[in-house]
Amino acid sequence: MSNPPYDLALEEAWEQDLKRRYPETDYDPNGKAKEAFRNYDEPGRDTVREFYRINHEHQTYAFVLGKKAEFRPGAHGRRSIWESMEFLNTLVDDSDPDTEMSQIQHLLQTAEGIRKDGHPDWFILTGLIHDLGKVLCLHGEPQWAVVGDTFPVGCAFSDKVVYPEYFAANPDIHCPEYSTEYGVYGPGCGLDQVHLSWGHDEYLFQVVKDFLPEEALYMIRYHSFYAAHRERAYDHLMNDHDRAQFHWVRAFNPYDLYTKSDAPPNVEALRPYYEELIGRYFPAELDW
């Protein structure tokens, strides 16, 4: 059975849900969550709730390992960064094509917000590309395996993950090896040893991991890991190096959530700057 078309309205609902959970006025760069904003029972969230019901049921340890093998770099061709941006740009909302800003414009908004604040060039570049892993949807992946909050698999699920009650349908909870606090991992093993739920974050990390500074790679790989960088869950799996690098994940988070606006950036005017920036770090083509 083929997957349903990618629903940009659902993606927008997920992003708005993130902003409701983590309001800009309540942002804490130290990642301390405020319980007042963990109310997931407001009206109008049925779409997001159903998304997470499916996501939490199907994101198993075996599923994640299978997807990592299926989408190993090079398995889906070679493209430049800008070509991948244009590829992602073919994702349109058929229900309302005149009101949705293009994918490239969204990427540029994030990058321009970072650039305006005077951050290093690698930080700006990370903002530009951080969502490029969403090309997974153009390879036929279901939406619940592309976007959404990420979380470790192969160990007990935390109640700090959004809608934790839906993990009751995940078959891994019946596997003793996967249902303890540490599961298949060890205390303080480090996140590089931990498998997170599959999606655009991990896919892009695997594509670009040989080309960017480690700080950028943490931003890309863990920017949807809200249970860790905003709720402080799963600290028992992290080591001191992870904790230090999460400074950068938290620094990136407000740009990821709060830079979208209704004013579209001028793609052609900005393209020369960003193509030159891309060329400083990446080869002409990458394995996707």
C-alpha cells in the first residue's frame, strides 16, 4: 500500500504545536522546561495527536535500523546542496498552492535570522540546510517517519516525550531487552551510540557528517530531540561531551522555531551568497 501524499498542513500543525509547547517568550537557553506549557490537551490538536499515535506505534528499534540501512548515503543518488533544496521545493500543498511559502524560502528565513545575529558561517549554513532531510518524503516515506519529535529506541520510552501514552501500542515495550531504563545501551554511553527514532534529522546527519564542524552536526542530528534539549530527559544516556555540545542545539532552537514570517526572502538575490557559503564546506555533489 502506498503512503498518502505529504500533508504540508500537518507539518504546519506540528510546528505550531511545538510553539505552543515551547513559546518564544518562555524560551530558556538552558533548556529548562516549564510544566505550564506541557498541556497537550487543548482543542484543535487532533491532527497532531493522530500523527504521534502512528509515529509512536511504528518507530521501533528494528524499524530504525532498517531505515538507516535503506537510506545509507549514496543509496538515493548524488546531488548538490542547492539541487537538494530545489528538489525539496517540489513539495507543494495541492490544497492551497497560492498561500504556502516555498520550502527554499523557509530555509532561507532560518539562515537569514542566524546571519542577522552575527553567528559564524557554519552556523548560518546549518540553518540553511537543517531541514533538507525532509527530501525523505519525496522518496515515498510516510510523514510520521520524516518529521516529529525524536526519541531513543531500544530502551524505555520517557514520559517527557510528547504524547507518551501512545507508546503503549509500540511492540518494543513487550521486549525485555528494550524496556529497561538503559535497554541495549550503557550508562553514559554517549548519544553517538544511541539510535533515535527515524526522520529527517538522522538522515541529513548521515549525508553531511564528513563536512561540517561537530557543533553543526549536533544541531542537525538533535534539533528535534525535544525530550532531551528542552525537557532534560535521557540524561542517563548522555556523556559530558554531549552535554557540552547541547549548548549549540539549544542555541539553534529559537531560530528553528521562531524565524518564520509572512515576508518571503528574495531567493535569487540571496542565492550567490549562499552558493558561495555552501562551496566553502561541501563538494559539488554529495551522496544522498
